Amino acid sequence: MTGFGRGEASTDGITVTTEIKALNSRYCDINLRIPPLLQDRELDLKEIIQNKIERGKINVSARVDTKATGEPDITFDSDLIQGYYKLLRQMKDTAGIEEPVNLSHLLNFNNIFISKEQDEETIEKAWDLLMDATEQAIKNLNKMRRQEGLQLENDLRDRVQHIDDVLEKIKELAKKRVPEARDKLLERIHNLVDDESFDEERLELEVAVLADKLDITEEIVRLQSHIKFFLEALEQDKSVGRRLNFLSQEMNREINTIGSKANSSEISHHVVAAKESLEKIREQVQNIE
């Protein structure tokens, strides 16, 4: 399911902001963008997210702001400055320039400044804040996803109810289907065979085998069972996406078998209607966590 969540945490002048965007996906695919000072904790952060989110294409973006600490993010290279200072003095003496070397001369060299490495204490504070901000973002993300989930639930219930209604019509048609097929077959055979060679017992056996092939009672019972379990799963608070996906596959199997065994245009018409609803269900359950 789709959604967006944002979280923020701060302490001692350090602020961490986490934003999470989720798109539909049948698997859990997490993409992280975090500051360099926390790159070593990337796997830990991914594990935290995987424990909270089981499905979706998850894009996570985190920012760490230390400006409020009053400490600059850069420092200078002492050895490089001394080297440039010595070089400038040599150049001055060679050129016979009386003016002394000053700070403004050194500032012309951009590479004397380097990024400041954060100390362990700062990194630990930033990591703790990142975990807090991420927890908030996940909470807000799941809140939005639950709202979408309620709409999906209502849609799934309507479609499953439609399949159940169609199944009731198929059951009524199936009750008449086997006796009708038996009578038609007997009539056709009586018209084709000779009275002397006609074997009544053999015929009854063949009709019984045919009736068994046409009987879809077992498939109807199993389909009703899958529908019951599907609706029960929708009531659960835990993640049920994979269970719903499995049940929809089993429902599809039974509906296909009913269509192939029934050998009836009326039943086939209802089977097509049920499969249309089921196809929509199978598309939706791919997005449910």
C-alpha cells in the first residue's frame, strides 16, 4: 500500500529528520539515503524498518542537522597550511617582496579546509535520534496506510460477497445438472443400441461415472471454505497479505475446476462473473501487507 510518513527528533543542537515513502509492491524493497556519518549503521536501520514493514517499495531519506551546536562542519589541514606558508615565504624572498605573508594569502588555497570528522559521541547521539525519527515516520506512514487499507477491505468484502452470491446460483443449477445429464444420456443410448445387446447394468455404471465427473459439490464446498477463511483474515490486525494471496489462488483453482466440470453454459456464465471479481481481488491483495 502507498503512504508517506515523517518524523523528527532533536537534542543538544542536533536534529534528525526522517521521511518514508511507500509504493505498492508484493515484496519488501527498502532504499536508504542517509548522511555519511551514519553510513555504517545502514544495515541496522534497514533491519528496524523490515521489522515494522513487510511489503512495499520503501524509500527512506534521513537528514542530520548539527548547525545548532555552533560548531562548523569543517576544519583545516595543519600540515598543508604550513607547507603553503613555507612556499609563500620562499616565493616572497625570491621575488624580493618585503610584504609579510598573512592569513588572506593562505585563504586563496581552497584545499586547506577539509570536512570535519564527527566524534563518537556525536555519532551515537545522531544514531539515537535517527531511530526515534524513523519510528515516528513509520508510525505516521502506517496510519496513512491503514486508512487506505480500510477502503481496500470494503472493496474486497464486496467482491468476495459477489463471488458467494454467484456460487449460490451455481449450486442451484448444479442440483439439476446431474439428473438432467443422466436422463439425456439414457435417452440417447436407448435410441442408439439394440435391445438384444443392451446391458442395463453396464449403462448404469457408465452413467454413474459420468455423474461423478459432472458433480461439483466438492469444489463448491472448498470454495465456500476459502471464502470463509478470506473474510476471517480481513478481521485480523496482523499482516495478512500473503495469506489473502494464497487464499485467492485457491479460490481461483476451485472456480476453474467448477467451470471445466460443470459442462453447462449457464454455469459457465456465472463462472466468468466470479472470475472477474476474483481477478480484481488478486490484484488488490498484492498491495496488502
